[in-house]
Amino acid sequence: MRKRAAALCGAAVVMAGTLTAVPAEASAPGTTTTTTQTGNLTWKSCATKNYPTLQCASLKVLLDHRRPHGEKITLALSRVPHTARAYQGPLLVNPGGPGGSGLTLAGFVARSLPAKVAARYDVIGFDPRGVGASKPALDCEPGHFDPVRPDSLPTTPAIEKANLARARSFAAACGKKYAHVLPYIDTTSAVRDMDAIRQALGAKKINYFGYSYGTYLGAVYAKFFPERVRRLVLDSVVDPTDVWYEANLNQDVAFNDRHRAFLAWVAEYDTTYGLGTDPEKVEATWYAMRAALAKKPAGGTVGASELEDTFIPGGYYNGYWPILAEAFAAYVHDKDPEPLVEAYEDFGAVDASGHNGYSVYASVQCRDAGWPRDWRRWREDNWAVYEKAPFMTWNNAWYNAPCAFWPTDSLRPVNVANGKLPPVLLFQATGDAATPYEGGVTVHRLLARSRLVVEEGGGNHGITLSGNACLDKHLAAYLTDGTVPRGYGEADAVCRALPDPKPAAAGAASAKTASAPSKGSALHGLLGFRH
């Protein structure tokens, strides 16, 4: 959930007070006001340079969907209108999180799909309740991630106590500021909001395309409203059988493997980075850097915890590897903190949008499912995982630790098993760390008519519309006319992963000086981290 402000929402979004509904049978985009069950709703332009046809609106929905006359909150929406006569209805998109903004993602998806495919849909983005331009937008404790934080590794009682105090403080701040809202910041409330969006759009059914946590959101929507699903695309699939405590422990092992893949890549390019050709020695050097930063933070900003924050994004997307490797090498060889601080500012630092995203992330995950309330369980489990996966285990534990002290009761996870849906299309990379491969296989089994497209050898999180033509061909065929691969078994189709990146050209190693973003970097800037 660590997103830079520009990645979350793009240029400033001008929100309308009302939303123009487009009937499902419409044959061309329009701006005529239509009255629906939710009132008069009006779209207004919020065009940007990259997305000149983007429109925005707002929609009031019930805070508690069980109380039809109760308090209402406001959702921020965006759309790129269809232009083809062969209109196929709204395509709702979600970038994951929980806590991710979907406003700009609508523009990205509409631009990245083949033009003939995108033209058939109103591509609809939305900020889920609590997120971004929706109101109220949560921000429990704005300084929670300010550097330099205590070392994530609790090697002494004092360090553990300091980290526990941060977790308790965040949970208490959320409870104090948003006491009447927190019981309704959860996945089931969000999917009922999605159905309110469907009604406001005048559509009998929706199409849906979600990444990461957005796959769980989509699967839960489909469980609640199977008759209202027309097409469903889930990319980088959450395992719904281990949300959320066990899921985070499983992530730790997968991220450790992905970090070691990065270090092996650094060793492969020893002529560029000079850190050695033996991946194990490169790994030892990285942990030596971590130990040094725990004693003396780089630039007074990047301590051990911030270093982990900076390198975790490399587990989501290998396009960041050249930038991270340059910063690593500069610190080791020259004790130059500047590239490391710059990399932290680009990938690890949490701005106002990031604090909002984290507040929603914690609110949803802590509410969605039960978490251990006895810290001794956390201590035992995380030390056990740390022994085999040291890279992210304790950083991730503290990221989720507010759930041990959360001020609301927890719900039960939704059983998403479903035999009532039309064919569903799933995408999964075999080496995905954020949503490990097994999650895709599990959902393939639970959704009776689903098809699973596997990126063999891929390690990125979020793989469609990211430059892999084989994957995108399957996506386009499905969105065109519902075509799915005809294979059988664990994988219905297999695509070869894109090659890992090459080292950055001299003078273009940082995110600020790199050339125009690739499809992959553009997508991952929108998806952010910490799904």
C-alpha cells in the first residue's frame, strides 16, 4: 500500500457533485442527465494529458447497507466512455490494496487494451469507501511511517516494545477518529457499494477486472451477486482460504525467494555493480548493509526498516531492480547515501495518499477476518518464519500488527466457491510473491467455470497489460466475445514470462531520470505495493 501520490490518482481529479448514468442499452457515450434509483447523477470531465476522455463523478451510498434510511457516504468514480455501437456494458476496474485508488486505473485500462476492445466498454474506476477522493477518506495517524522507525527486527525487548507501541497507537488512533465508520470498512460493504454503482449506471450486469486484493473483491462480489456478473477477470489471485493472517506469513516466504532472485540478478551483472558473482555473497553484503543502516541511517533517513521498505517493491516488479541495484552498489562501494535515500523516496516513503491507503488497508484486513489477539502467537509464528525467510517477515508483521489491537470485531472470510458464474478468466505468475501461485490454483478450483492462464517463470505481481503479448491476447479475446482457453487441468494456457531487465543506462538509474515508463512500470505505479 505504499503508493506515491502521482501514482494513486494521477493529476488532480475534479469531482462532480452528481453522476450522469448511462443506460446499459446506450449505443454512444453521452452526458445527458438521467434519473435512477439513487437520484440525479452527473459526469464531468477530469481529463488529463494521458487520459483526455476521462470523466469523474460522485455517488452517495449507504454507510450500513442493512439500514436503507441510514447515513450515507460518498464514492468517487471515473470512467472512459465507450465509443463503439457494439456496447458491452460497464467494466469496473480495481487495482487492489485494499486501499488502492481506481480512478486513474480506468484511464490506463482503456488506453492499454486494444482500441477495438476498449471502445465497447464504459471503463469504470472507483475509489472504494474510505479511499482517496471518496468521503470520508481515512487517515488514522499521519506520522505513522515517518523515518527513522525502530528496527523491524525485535532482537531486544526494548525494540519489540517500541514497535508494539506504534501498532497500538495506530489502532487506537483509528478507533478514536473513525469509531462510527470502522465497522463498515470491509470487503462485504465494498461489494455492496459496487452493486450500488451498477444500479447507478443502469446496468443489469457488470464486467469486472481486478488485480491483487481486487481479485478477492471481485470473487466476493460474484458470490453475493452471481446473476449480475457478465465477465470477470482476476489477475494475481488472492487465496481466499487463508485471509489474512496466514496469507501474510505465506507472503513472507515468497518475498524472501523473490528478494534472493533479485540478488542473483545483481550477481549476474557483476561487471555493472561490482558486488560479486556469488549470489550468497551478494546476499551477505545486503544484510551487512542493513546492519550498518540500523546503527547509522543513510542520510539520517534510511534505517533498517526503511531499507526494507525500499527493497520490498522489487518483489512486486522486477522493473525496479536496476534502480535498487544502483543504490545498493553506491552505498557499498562509496558509502554514498544519496541514491539509497532517493530510492527510498521513490519506493518506500509514505505520503498523504499512502497514509490514507494504509489506513484503509488496515481497516479492511483487520475487520475482514479474525487475527490473533495474543501477541505471543505473533511472536512465535514470525520468529519461526524468519528463520527461513528473514527478508520481510518482521517488517510485514509490524505492518499488520495493528490488527492485534483493532477496535472492531472481526467478520468471517467469505467462501467464494461458485458454480453459478459464466466463464471466468484468471491470470497468475508462478513466482508471484504478493499473491503466491497456489492462490490462483485454489480459485481456479473454487470457481467452477474458470480458466487459468499461467505466466511460467514470471515473478511480477500484476501481469496483464504489462507488456506480455501472450497474456494480453487471452485478455483481449475474453473481453471481445467471452472466448477462454480450452485447456484442461491446473493451467488452461501457459505463457512464457518476459525476460528480466537489463541494468539501467548510465545516468538513468533513478526513477526520476529514467526514460518514459514502459507498460509494466506504468501499471505498477498504479498498483502500488503492499497488496
